[in-house]
Amino acid sequence: MGDSGESPYDVAYTDLQSLYMLNTKIERAEAAVDSYLSVARDCERCFAVHLFPGSLTENAADCAHLFEGYLTEMERYRVSLNRLKRRLHSTLDLVRSIVAAFKYPS
């Protein structure tokens, strides 16, 4: 490394741009999953209001289970996206500090 000001890492400003684009895609996916969850919860509430306990037919019970499964799956996607975003932000911080340290050496 020495006084050359060169980074021992193969990191460039374009890597930061790629990470920011990935962040944008994750945010879009989060918005989509949140929207799907909202619609599914509204449908589930509507379904529950219009069916009375004891009047559930086999098909209606199957439909209720489908809602539960769908909501659970969407919640898992939401958790995964949140975890991915946290890791991305950690990586962004690291890459930013590497690029800054070797772009403006002291």
C-alpha cells in the first residue's frame, strides 16, 4: 500500500452505484410485498366478516387456510428482504469507507 494512495481492494465507484441500484430494487420489492400483504389482509377481513362461525363449508375453510398460508409466506418474504437490506447497508458502509479512504488519502 505505502504512499501510493492505491487501495489494496478491488473496489470502484461503480461498485457503489451497483449497490445503490440493488437497494432501489430491494425497496421496490418491499413495497410490492407490503402491498400484497395489505390486500390479502383486507380480503381476509372481508372473508371473515361475510362468513359466520359454524357456517364454514369445506371450500370456505380451504380458502381461509389459503389466506393464512399466503400471509405467512409474504411475511417470510418481508423478513428476508429486511435481512437482505440490512446486509446491503453494511456492505454499502464498508465500500463507501474504502472508496473514500483511497479517493481522498490523508
